[in-house]
Amino acid sequence: MNLDDCWQIERSLSTKKIIEDKAKFPSGIGNLSAYVHSKGLLFGLYSDAGTKTCQGRPGGYGFE
């Protein structure tokens, strides 16, 4: 299963890590990933190679 754009909300100013949207994923991406894996499926996240995704969310440029 691959989760496309809009799972992320911002980038942490201190750690520079992308922060997931807690309104959409209140248990966090880690818990969602563990659930998907428990069902025998693989899990992936989409992040744009640029600074922003097409929806204006933080991209992975410089962090990949």
C-alpha cells in the first residue's frame, strides 16, 4: 500500500523532519504502518522530490 500526498502537514523547525497530519492520522504514521504490515502488506509513503508537493505540503528535497 502506498500513501500519496497530504499525509504530511509541516516540517519541524528543530529536527527538519516531516510531521504527519495528526488530524488525519491521530495514531501516527508509525502505527498505521505497523497495522498494514500486520496484514502482510508492504507500506510506502509518497513525498515529492521538490521542496513542496503539488498540494503545497513539505517535500523531500535535500532530505532523501
